[in-house]
Amino acid sequence: MELAIRIQVEELPEGVFLATSDELPGLVAQGRTIAEALEIARDVARKLIEARREREGVPSLPTASERRSKTIVVAAW
């Protein structure tokens, strides 16, 4: 199963991009480009989901098939 989360990306005054997600608390990633911020966000999301899964079981996030726009696929199992 692939999980998908909605990511917000904003450009900071310093010229870097910040990626966060309201759906996955604790997800914060910064990159020099949008693509880099999203790549780092994907890695952070995987780690957060793994930690949550160890504590609580399967996280209650939408699957990739349930959502199509403005999301990144963060984990597959």
C-alpha cells in the first residue's frame, strides 16, 4: 500500500523552500529548490510514519489511490 500526504511548500525570505504538512505533524523539510525540499520531506515523512507505526500500528493517512493532486507518495508496503 502507498500512503499519500498533502505537502505545503513556501519560499522563505532567505531564498530556500520550506515543506510542511498539516496531515503529518512534525514534518518539516528545507531545500534549496522545491524539488529538494520535497525529496527531503519524503524522507522525513517515511521516518515519521515508521515511528508512528511502531507505536500505534498502521497510520491513518489516505492511500495514494484515494488522493491524486498536490500530494507526494511517502511510503509503500
